[in-house]
Amino acid sequence: MIRLLVIAITALMATTAANAGEITVKVRGRATPVVHAEIVTAARQLCKEDLAGNPNASDLTSFCIREVTRDAVARANSAELRAYNKGQGRTAYLRLATR
């Protein structure tokens, strides 16, 4: 398994490539729910930064969080993490977007 996972939002919602950011999440030796929670927190932070000033930010936030999380989970290449993420459902990301 990968020791570190770099979550990058490149052009998901960005208007320019200059808006791209990345956050590193430690993966090795950590429980799946903890890793997933950190990935989602990082995705929320990246999406908040990326959508700042966008008049449609409130509509796009949950989609952005979900897609960035999915991308990061796929990059981790962990079947357990993929299954955990799939079990979260869409409503989890809607709740996160409103916080």
C-alpha cells in the first residue's frame, strides 16, 4: 500500500491551473475510517479554496468534495478504502458541504 497519498485537485472546478492545490495524507498503518476522514477533510479544504469567489460555490461544493475524494481513493489503490468510500453514499457529502 502507498505510504503517503497526495490529493490533488487539478482542474475539477478550477478556472485556471494556478488554482490547483494538494495535500498529503498519511496512509500506511492507519485505520481505513481514519484515512477516509482525512481524505474528505482535505477534499473539503481544497474545494473551499478552489471555489472561493464562485457565485455557484454552494451548489458545487458537495460535488467537488465527492469527486476529489473519489479520485484520491482511487489513487490509494486500496480495495478496503474503495469499499469504505462506496459505503458512505452521496448524502454524506451533502452533509459535509453544508458544514
